[in-house]
Amino acid sequence: MSDDPKHVGLPVAGYVAQSADKVALVNNNKLVEEAVLRLLDQLAELPDVDKRWLSIGRTEIEKGFMAINRSVFRPARVEGDLNLQISGLIAALIAGLSEAKE
């Protein structure tokens, strides 16, 4: 697999640029996941299927694909002064709540 060119990561802390090969691999995983989820959608239409267990199975499959894709993209941990970042976030949330009350 080639590591070039790089696709720019999302503007989210911990997300990094990815190679075209990794993006293609995860896109293939997403297609397989969608095929499985559509099969589960069909099963949900059957009257004698236990919807609770089907829901549990669906959640576990979604979690599995998420884990597989994270294994490819390997998002990093947030860097920097976490206290400063959290303080700014809390201040923004408080300001937003104050505006919502007005």
C-alpha cells in the first residue's frame, strides 16, 4: 500500500491526514457494513424476529465496524493543555446556556 497522497483529516482533535489506500480500505469496509445493515433492515420486517436481540446484534456489528475502521485510521489522542481546552469549552457552554435563558 502506498502512503501518498494524503487526505486531510477532519478538523477534529486527534484526526490526522490519511493515505488514499487507507481511505479506500475504509470506504470498502463501509460498503460491506451497509450491505449487512440492509440485511438487518429486512430481518426487522419479519414478524417472528426478536427485535430486541436484533437491535443488540445490530449495535454490536456497528461497533465492530467502527473498531475495524479506527484500527485503520488510528486517531490520536488530544494533545496540549487539556485544562485550558476544557476551561474554554465550559465557558462556551455556560455562555450558550445564558443566551438560551434570555
